[in-house]
Amino acid sequence: MSNTYTAIFERDENWIIAYCPEIPGANGQGRTKAEARDSLAAAIALILQDRREDALRGLPDDAERETVTVA
């Protein structure tokens, strides 16, 4: 799955903190902006995977599953 999200970067002394306003709880950090961006991307992927797995637990046997693409 691929999508685009907003990344906000703030400096905290020697660290760069990143967060994504669209995905509550998605935060990253690094000594460089690139490290913070990579850390944030990993956090977003992990959160979305966890939410997807959690949402699919306990589905009824007759539930239909498809994918939808958002442009």
C-alpha cells in the first residue's frame, strides 16, 4: 500500500522530531531530517499494519473483503 502523508519536523536541541497529523501516535526522530523522516515512515507503516490487523480480527465468516484505492 502506498499513500502520501504530511510530515511535520521540529528541532529539539540536537534532535529532529517528526510527526504526522493524519496518523495520531505516528512520531519519529533522528539526528538528521532524513533519519527523522525514515523513522516517521516506519512508525506510520507499523501503526497502519497494527490497525489493519486489529480491525480484521473477529470478522464474521460471511464478511466480504476487498481493497479500495484512494487517489
